[in-house]
Amino acid sequence: MFERKEHPAPFSDKMPVGLQSLWSALHDLRTKEGRARLGKATRATGWQVADDTVRAVSAGMGIADVRALFRGDPPVEKPNPRYKVFTNAFFAHIRPRYYEKSSTKFTHTFGLGFLSALTFFIEAITGLILMVFYIPEQDRAYQSMVKIIAEVPFGQFLRDIHRVGAELMVLVVFLHMVRVYLTGSFKHPRQFTWVTGVILLIITLGLSYSGYLLPWDQLAYWAVTIGTSMAKSAPPKEIMGYISNLMLRGGDTIGQNGLLRFYLGHVILLPVLAMIFIAVHYYRVSRLHGISLPASEEESPDPAVRKQAKERLDYLPEILTKELMWIAIAVFAIVGFAAFSFHAPLEHHSDPYRTPLHTTAPWYFLWIQGMLKDPWVLPILRGLRDFVGIDLVQFYDSPAIQGIILPTLIFLLLFGVPYLDEFWDKFWGRPSSRMGKNRKLGLTIGFASLFLLILFSYFGTPLFGVSAPPAVEIGQEFIPEECVLPPIPLLPDNCGEVRRLGYEGLPAGTYELEKYAAPPPDAAPLHNLLTKMQGRVAEQAERAAQSDVAGLADAKGFFVIEDWQSDLKKVTLRITWTPRAPGDTGAFEKIVYVHRDSAYE
Amino acid sequence: MSTQFKILIGIIFTLLTCVPLATIAVNDLGRDLGLLAPDEISGMERRAAALKGREIEVGADLYGQYCYGCHGKHGEGIPGVAPAINRKDLLDGRREKAIGWSGSVDAFLRNTIAAGRPVSSRPDLYAAKMPTWGNQYGGPMRPDQVDALVSFVLNWQAGALEVDAWSPPAAAVAAGPAPTRAPGTAPTPGAPGAFTQCVNIPAPYVGKKPAYRFDDKAILAAGKTIYDDKCAACHGANGRGDGPAAAALNPKPANLADKSFMQGLPVDCHFYLVSEGVKGSAMPPWKALGEDALWKVLIYERSFSGVQ
Ligand code: HEM
């Protein structure tokens, strides 16, 4: 920039070079050809500056090369500057220079690890914005959720995305693990990668669970209350149980302290851990070992197949553009889903004095709840005790075993999978193989565990094994206290048919259910609802007719709708029956108020 | 797939993502962007209304649990117990102005409900005291519950009743029959047999007797608890009619320690008056406490004079 000296300056030699070149530039401005020369020089200089900037940012590639990269042209300079990036750029260190071709087949990974990372970043971004509006204080947290939904532009949308992303992340991380297990990719040399993966699974569950509490509604409060109540029984109960309960909840029950702890865990501790471990995981996967090849190709007897599988596929540009494309597609899918068909639930304000009828853990912990209700092991152990005399019941039948020790063992086992696998092969003295046909035992165990997981999750739902008195269940079916979240993620919640009919659909009146046993063909929706209620009530009456204990003898139902206030109706479901046991009042009443605007879909 | 093809797909999906984003923008910012006619409402306004509606539902539920016993099922008030709160002047700000409250109506309601009125403003009109509800003042309710009650009470605004809950003592007489203070023959305390109401007591009360003995210590103790809580404010700790609230009353509460007065008040009539209240005075009906409790109070009251 400073070297032209065509026009010697008056005090030439004494002047600094910079001023000399300025002088000669000013000189150039006077003549036409001088101006042409100047223009050419500045263009060259400008290009130089731009090119230098791009080189600095891309850690080695000039403008021409970046352009070539995105056009799919071969690199312009030599040696290939696309590789330089991986030694010079900080962030590129966790990305590979190339993958082996077959390892990038979609049906080998299904992009699940990538999607895990993507959902994490979506959570981080939406979470940061939500943090602007959220107040981790027990008297204001719920109010801040209401504000986010009702007053912040894009607020509900952000919340929906954050929720969709959270559910998806748990799902995708889990499926990623299943994929890695099924393709045998955890085997040597990727054993420790698996271990970092299990740590990530635990962090993911922790992130999701800690976030669950923050809306501070009934759903949040009770799901976390039953979850942390397990911590209370960590053995020895008087020490570990006491301490872990105190640390998690910040007191005997969850209050301000507990909320703040979960909040800080959710926004600082766990995200930082996640970032660290995702970086390590990524480094190991994509830099250290590369993604595994499909077993059938890696272990193929045909050297040509093995060779072809290992052909290089450069990260720049093939993988990069592929990842960008998948980001665009996945973001579109998530944004579209959140915008058009999903709303994160917000139940009533948490209330420690009002336990919901059926409290459940979040879906990904239902299996633990299921173990507490388990229908097999306990009966078998009871049988052993009663008929054989070996009493294991006293050890097994405790929240400490079922809620803490067993889940801990399961996660320890998960950590140990690659090492146990190696041990097993060495024990039998056979070579390690990732092919399905050589892993019959491993795959059987895998599928059996998956089956048990789903089965126990089912046991964990209220569908199985718990039921309130029949009248209460009828009330719950039609007018649940809160909209009921299905045990499968991302499905809409169910607010009961009364709320679904809404203000307009509930004309004031006293309806004796008996009179609505059969609806005319073109009955109004309310009529159909009354018929359905009568069906449930009659069912109980029938049961009572056949049994001395079950059902509700001579059960009768009344449904009363009153105009209560402007735009507000009071709805009462009353069921009466003949009491047969002492303490039975013979009546049940459920009252709910329905406002014109309250829009429960 | 060629690089350019992937980039093309990426761009297409990025553009497609703008569709849901634009939908949300219109939904949330429709009003600010000027896309809505005045009578249309935006998605965000609908959400705000839905949450408000749900809050009112919560308030209605709380009202049905905690308030209706004093303020009536529909906030119409219970004469002699507590004022109507489904009331035009309370909800349109006249009442607030009249007592010199310079804040908004909802702040007035929020503060009244949260703090209660530990000191009754008009014991002559209302025998009950507005309890403290907010947990910041030691009551049972969280702030969001108080907020929900405020929203519920405010929702009466449209059809609020035009009633005079706080008529000044003198004006009440001039205005004729007010709900709480029907003119009647005011008894002169102290004169035996002065209770005209005792002449014709309704049939169910005639000859009623307590199931307890008049000197049962446990009953007297139970009666005292109720008396101190509910009656002492007017009738005085020792039944002399000199409770802190009595000063404002006209007619004055009876002197229950006066032997000759009590002799003119047979047990059945006493029970009737306590149950149904004394017409033309501030004495409210206490039926709601239940017969058993009333008998205990009555026995305690009669212990002041010793007349059985
Ligand atoms: C936040 C959670 C996680 C992220 C972001 C993540 C990310 C990734 C990515 C991007 C890959 C490359 C291959 C692919 O896309 O499938 C990968 C591979 C791998 N992951 Fe994960 N992962 C996570 C959790 C896990 C878990 C829970 C496990 C197992 C317990 C696991 C074990 C592995 C292993 C063993 C590989 C190597 C697979 C191969 O080479 O074929 N990861 N991970």
C-alpha cells in the first residue's frame, strides 16, 4: 500500500513513506491516466483487504476459494486451502477434514447424532430469549409465563419451539443411542465415545427435567415433587436421602429455593456441561475415529467393497452443504410444527395443597414410575416369601431400591455396555464383530430392554393400575381438573368434553342424565355428551347390581349449568347413589366454571 | 447430490420457514402492524383473553370456597353480616373516591382482599370482619389467588347492582327501609319484658331448651370461645353491651349482665333472637353457626347474669 513513489514529494526523503504515497495519490488525481492508475490500485487494494478478511475469518480460504466451494468447483489454490481450515480454525477442530463415504449413508446414522446437536442449539437460542422474560421466583414465575404467552410478540411461539425442541432432543438422543447400539458402533475403538454419550444422555434428561419445573404450574410442580421424592429415599435414608432431598429441593418441599436451584441448573450448570461434553463427543466422533462404517462393508470379505467404503468425502464442501441443508429442513419442520399444531401446556398455578388426581412423571421417566407399580417382580418375591420362606420382599419393596438403586444400576450398566461386550468376546475367545449375525445375544438383549422400557413406561401411566373411586373417575373423564397430557410426547392434551363444548355449547339448565339415555340422530353436541355421561353412570349402576362392592348402586347423574356472571357459567356434575359401606356419602359433586374466552381446544 | 442442489434445497426450506414465521407475526403483531380492523382481534389478544378467562374461572372457584358465606352467592351481600361487593359504586370507582383512595379500582380490591379489614369500618352495619387473605399479611392465599379473585370481582362490572352498602347512619333512617336497617320498634335495654319480639316468637322456637346443663364447665368454655370471637366486639367481654364496637351502634347492644333484663328474656326467645337476629338493630342472625354452637354461646351469655 505504501510503496508507490512516481511523484517525488517536495521534502521527499525526510517524509514518512505513508505521507509520500498519499502525496503521490493526490498528484495522480490531477491527470486522467493518473486517475486510471489510482482506480486500478485502489481496486486491487480493496480486493486485497476483502480477501485478507475472508482468509482470516475462514482460517485459510480466499474469496475465490470460498466461491468455488459453494459452487461445487475444485479448489482454486494449491495446496488445497480447504484442509488448512482444519488446522487453523478453532471451531473446525471438532469437525473432520473428510468422512469415509459409506459412514455418511443416511440409513446408517439417520442423522440422529447431528439432530441431537441441532436440537441442543435450538434450545440454547430459544432458551436465551425466554430467559429475558422469565422470573425464577415462586410468586412471579407463573405470571411471567402468562406474560410470555399473552404479551410478548413471538413469546408463545418461542415457548412452543423450546418445548418441542426439548421433547425432540430427549427422543432423538435416545434413538441415536439405540442406533449406535444396533450398528455395534460402540465397539473398539469407540468405547469411550459411548461413555461420553451416556453422560450426554444423563445431561439431556437433566436439562429436560429441570426445565419441566420452571413454568411453576400444577404439571411442573407435581411431576417434580414425585421425582424428587425419590431422592428422599436414597440410602442410607437418614443421610443420603436427607441430604439429596435438601440439595435438590432446598427445603422439605419445593419452594423458592428449589425453584432457583432448578433454574440455575437448567440455564447454567447443565448447558455448560452439555456444551463441554458435546464438544468432546464430537471431537472423538468426527476427528478422532470418524463415524463407523456400516458393519457389512467394514467386515466385507471383498477388498473392493472395503476400499470403496473408505473413499474420502471431503467435509468442504460436501458434508458442510449437506448439514446446512438438513438444518434448513429440520428448522422448517420444527418451526412449522410449533406454529401450527403444538402449544406447550400451561396448567393452573402450582398449589402444594391441591394434589392432582393422577400425577405422572414426564414421559421419559414413566418407566421409573412403572417400576414402583410393577406387577411381576413383587408378586413373585411375595410368593417366594410365603411358600419358600426366602424373604426378599423387605429388601425389594422400597422406593430406595426401585426408585434409586435400580435406575442407578441401569445407568451404570449402560456405561459398561462396550466393556462388557468386549469382555464377553474375549471370554469366548472370538474376534469382535459388529455384524448383526455375530451379535445375536447383544441384539436380543437390546430389543428385550427396549421392550421392557416401553412396557414399564406403560405401567407408569395412569392407564395402568390406579383408579380413584368410580364417581371421581367419571368426573375426571368429563371435567378433568387440568387438561390431561398424554403419555406420548408432542400429542395435544385433553381438556375433557365439557370444556371442549365451551361457554356457547353449554346452555343453562338442569339436566337429569336418565332422560338422555338415547340421543335422537341429529342431537346437539350437549345431548350427545349427556348421553355419554349417562352411559358411564348406568355402567356403574349395572356393576353394582352384580356385585356387593363394585360400582355405584342405583347411581343417578345430574348435570347443572347456571349462568353465573357475565361470560361465565357454572357447571356442576352431581352423581348420587345408595351408599353401601360406612363412610360412603352416596354423593359426588364436581364444579367447574367455564368462561366464554377461555378457549380450551 | 451436487453442492448446488443441496444449497438450493436449503434456500427453499429457509424461505418456506418464513411462512409459519409470517403467520406468527400477523397473529402476534397484527394490531401493531395495522393489519386488523378495529373489530377484529389478533391471535395474541385472543390468547390474552383466554388466560384472563381462565383466571376468572379460578377466581370464581375461590369465591365459591371462601367468600360466598359472607358476601352471598352472587356478591349481593348478606344484610347485617357483610356488604354487597357485586356493587356498581365499588366497581366503577365512586366508593374508592368517596373514601379518598387515589389508586385504581383493581388495586383497591387487591389491597382490600389481601389485607382484609382487621378493624371493622362500620360494626353497626356489618357484624362480620373482612378477614385477611393474602399470605404476605399472614392470610392463606398466594398473590396469584388474590389476583384471580380481583379479576372475578371485576367481572361483575357489567351487571353490578346499584345498592347502598355504606349508607351513613343518619341518612339511613331518612332514606327509609334500607336492606340492613328496617325501622322497627327499638327495644329499650334494661326494661324487663321490653322485647316486643318475644311476644310472638315463631312456632319452631317456642319452648326450646338446651341439651346442656347451665353450669357445665366445658360448655361454658366452648361458649366463651365463640362469644369472644363473634359477640364480644359489641356486647363487651363481660356482656355489659360496652364492646369496642358498641359506641357506633344505635340502638345499643343489650346489657346481658343485667339481671332484670335477662329475666324478661326467656331461654327460647333468647335462642330465637340469636338465631334470627334482632330486627331494627345491628344484631345479625347467627343461624349459620349451627344450633349446637348457639346453645353454647347462649349458656355462656346467661352466665353473666346468672339468670337461667
Ligand atoms: C446430546 C447428545 C448427543 C449428541 C449431540 C451426539 C452427537 C453425535 C454425533 C453428531 C455423532 C456422529 C454420528 C451420527 O450423527 O449419528 C455421534 C456418534 C456417536 N454417538 Fe453420539 N451424541 C449424543 C448422545 C449420545 C449417546 C446418548 C450415546 C450413547 C450412549 C452416544 C454414542 C455415540 C457413539 C458411540 C457414536 C459413534 C457412532 C459411530 O461412529 O457410528 N451419543 N454422536
